Amino acid sequence: MSLKLSVLDQSPVAEGMTAEEALANTVRLAQFVEELGYERFWVSEHHDTNHLAGSSPEVLLGHIGAKTSRIRIGSGGVMLPHYSAYKVAENFKVLEGLHPGRVDLGVGRAPGGMPIATLALQEGKRRDIDRYPEQIDDLLAYLHNDLPKEHPLHGLKATPNVQTAPDVWLLGSSSSSAILAAQKGLPYVFAQFINGEGGEHYTKLYRQQFVPSKYLDKPRNMVAIFAICSETEEKAEWVASSLDLSLLMIEQGMVSNGTPSPEKAMSYSYSPYEKMRILENRKRMIIGSPKQIKEQLFRLSEAYETDEIMLVTITYDFQDKLTSFRLIAEELWG
């Protein structure tokens, strides 16, 4: 079976790097993986953090689309409960008009940041995640200009009136998101890089409970996972040590100025608890030589019953990131 690969980039900031450099690296990475033959390139939404520069996927995607020509571009994802579904539809219709047939709109319901950022985004109002399923319905109706007659805003159009609509994907890391995607008849991405447990089961639920819709006639799913590939397993482990320590720092609320170097990670004195957490977090990653990564990718493909996997790669050195994507592409596609 041929396997398609895609990329989710969070515009990570390494220690000593500026946010401007991180954003420029995201654009450079999109161009790089397009040349290698990757299927799609998504960017994320995170707020009030020093270690990730991607806070506004809509804005970043407009620039990335102009700097690339073939690869699909999209959000991984827009955190819909923060926003008006109408405005999100307008944003992505503009993107679709600029880059026809290339735009994915991935949506999620996570806050994408700490409670104080949520308060700022909501301007002090309570974030109502209970309306998320209704927001998805509204979003789809705005994108396709088919608000039902019983809708209080029937007749409203989301502009511009472009000829095509973005593909909507539901993102999640739990059973509830999988079931919601199935009920709405939409494609689904399980974020194993966020939750290392249960993904195969949740995706099976999605496939079992899928209801065909006007947007999709049969289940379509992906899995997104951290991936770090180097020429040797030893080098990959060295590079990945940065991510191990970075995740620990985030989990424990430690002050972080970005992804630490492998040297810093290797010299860190890990407690027994921290060593256990690293092992647990490794369920969210695939790490190794090109051959090892290929084997792990095909195992994932079989487990999730998918022909497309989305890779998330965070390294201290940007060159290690480029090397990882290049080695994986060469191993899979020659």
C-alpha cells in the first residue's frame, strides 16, 4: 500500500530563537516538504506561550499559500468555540479564493492555551463548548451557503462567493471528538501526539458509527504523531531528547524559553518520576532511523486503517527537522 504523509507544524521556538525566525522556518518547511512530495501542510493555534509561535493559522496560511504551489494547506486547527463560525467561514473562503482547491479547515474545541488566554479571546465571557456541535453545523452551512430555512439567520451569505469550499476536518484526542466526527459525516484526525492512549479504539468508533453526509460518503481518517528521524537510531535519540525535556517542562509548569538543546537535555538530572513521564510520552512519538520509522509508519497505518499519516516534528536545530522529513520521504518514496 502506498502511504501518503502530511505535516503539522506548530512554529516551535527553540531556546535562543526569535518568534520571527520560528515563523520563517515554518514557511521554509512548507516549501521544503512540498518539494519532497508531502500531501498537506497544516499549522496550529496556540496562545500565550513562549515555545510555539503559531497563534493565528488563518493569517499564516495566506502567506504559506503564496509561497507554495501544490501542497494542500490547512489549520490543525482553528479552536472554534473561541470564535464566530461565520467569521471563520469568511476567513477560509478568502483562503480558498486565493488558493482554490488547496485549503483544509481543521477545527477543534480545545482552548489552545491557559485560562487567562481564553478569557482574553472571549472578552470575559464564558467559553461555551456545549455549542460546538451547533457551531460545526453553522460553519458547514456558511461555507456552502445553505443555511436551513428554520435557521434564524437564513438568507445570510458568507463571502466571498468562491466557486469551491475548503474541506472541513474534525480534530480530536478523545472518544467524544471521534463520535462527533462520525455523526457529522466529516473526516477525522486523531492527535496521538497529544494523547498517546486510545487512539486506535477511538478511530474504530469513528469508523463504526460514521453516518454518510453530503460532504463525505465513507469514513476518512488520519493520525497525527510526533516523528523524529535521523541517519541512525542513536542520532535520532539524541535529537529527540530535546522534545522529551520540553514536554516535561510544559507538564510541570517550568519556565521555558523554547525547545532546549540536546546538550541541555542530556545533562539534565531526571527524577524517577520524570523518567517515567518520558516513557509515557514516548507513546506519542515515533523515533529512529529511516528503516525504523518506515516500519512504525506502516504499523500505524494498519492500526488506524488509514493511508495518510500527519507528522509533527520539533527539534532544537531546524536543520535536524529538515533532515528528518527528507530521510522519511526518501525511505518511503525513493
